[in-house]
Amino acid sequence: MAPTTRNGPRSKLIERRPRDHTSAPRAAAAAAAPRTLNAAERKRIIEARRLREAEEKAQKDADVRSKTAAIMASQP
């Protein structure tokens, strides 16, 4: 007589079956997770970001200087 209820003696055996590690949702989640970067890659990315931010700041400063010069030149 096999138990049909969840609390039967075989329920623990049924619930403890190994998980399917090859399921599509799990694989998709693993593929979507960001890859771990090593120190050299991190350093290169940070350096590129710093360089880009410095260039943007220099461009913004140049724009402000040119606008200021134009305003000063238009003053009597």
C-alpha cells in the first residue's frame, strides 16, 4: 500500500530527488549573469573609464571657456 499523501513515509524520498541542473531557466540565468573579471581586465576597464571621463570634462571645460569668451567679447 503506497502512500498517496504528502506526509507518507515515501514523501521524503520523493521530495529529495536530485535537482535538474541542466534546466533551461537555470542555464539562461547563468548565461545572463555577469562574468567575473580578472584584475587586469578590471584595471583596463577602470583606466578606460577614467580616460573617457577626463576627455568629457576637458570638452565641457573648453565649451564653457568658449561661451565665456563669447559673452565677454559681446560686452561693451
